[in-house]
Amino acid sequence: MMNKTYLPAQDSLNREWYVVDATDQRLGRLATEIAMILRGKNKPEYTPHMDTGGFVVVVNAEKVTVTGKKHSQKLYRRHSGRPGGMKTETFAQLQDRIPERIVEHAVKGMLPKNSLGRQLFTKLKVYAGADHPHEAQKPQELKINTIPGES
């Protein structure tokens, strides 16, 4: 007799909503915590090839920080698809223009590069300010762990 592998039923999963305040958070540490929740790795029923995670709402994305000289040296590139269509921007320029894109870019890089990753990315909601339209879902406040001694 063979043992059957347990698979969580997609309809029985309760999708929690979490709200994260990005004020004075380090970009990479924030993004790893968010990616873990989107994948569902914080749950006992985590399955690598299934979407078992919850929704994450990030507020105050404009106040996320980076260490060292990344503020002026970290580059974000995009290409229009036309010859000579490469555009580059520094972290500071992108933070002034579209602060949500910084957090989205960091989290997207930590998700699987396949259809599952694209599906998980739709459950990330990022807002520059403190307001968000997801109060009806009653999101739980999520505290991101910081290293002791860091300010």
C-alpha cells in the first residue's frame, strides 16, 4: 500500500490579508518577508508548485530605505524594445517618480520565474502613501523583523 501525498485543496485555503508599513525598512529584508508570505512558506500546508500564500498590502513605499551608496548608485533599467531604447534610472530618481515600482521590482525578483510567479505577483498591492482601498478585507498588521542594534 502506497502513501498518498497530501495536497491542500485550493478552495479550502483561507487567504489572509497582511498590511506592511515600509517606513524606514530596508528594501531587501522587506522584500524577502513579503515574498515568503506570497508563496505561503509561512504556513504548514506550503506546497512548492501551488499558490498557498496570502495577499500583501504595502503602504508608505516611498519611505523604504537602502544602505550605503545605493541611493545614488543602484540602477533600474528598462528597454522599449526599439534600437537604442535602453533607459536607466537611479534609486533616488525612481523613488521620486514611481516609489511603488521599487518594492514591486524587488519582490518580483524573489518569486519563481514562471506562471506561478506571475500569479503570485498579482497578490501584491503596493501604495506610496499610508492609505489603501483594502480595509474591507480586514488585513492583519505584519511586523517585519529587524536585526537587533539596527536603527
